[in-house]
Amino acid sequence: MKEVTTASFEQDVLQSDKPVVVDFWAAWCGPCRAVSPILEQIDSETEKLDVVKVNVDQEPDLAMRYNITSIPAMKVFQNGEVVHELIGARPKPAIEQELAAYL
């Protein structure tokens, strides 16, 4: 899974030609560490969307811009807009169900 920064967000997420799931996370967040391998699996299993990570401690401007108040927070971007949000850790089937429209 690619780590995205403020500098690369425009190109990697907003200008992507396919849906992008952005995982807003932090190293100290236990639930974030639980969700990360699930998102990596989903990323490797499909070509229909990309999954990227944003470390909220290293990229506070992005966290503020997208109103991240609790993590893990996953936002689906399509054509530069947020089209879906998931907050909190969930098992893989629940995440896949939430993302079904984009898979």
C-alpha cells in the first residue's frame, strides 16, 4: 500500500482515474494496525480501485482538510470527491461489503 503525503495527494488520489480508498491512520492506533493488513489484501486482490495510506501525525493538513476526528477512517475518493466513508476497525467481510460498489 502506498503512503501518500500532502505533496502527492493531488496526483495519487484526486486525479486518479479509478476509485481510491484513503486509509487515515497513525502508528500508535491499535485498530489502525488491525485494519491495515485487511486493506493491503483488498488492494492486492483488485485492480478496480487503489488503496493508499495517510499518516495523520505526519500529514495533519490532510487530516484537517478531510475532517478526520477519529481513526481509523477510510474515505473513498472518486473523480476527486469523497463518495463514501468508513470509520473504525471492521472485519474484512464488512469492509468488502462497504466497498462493494467500487470493487
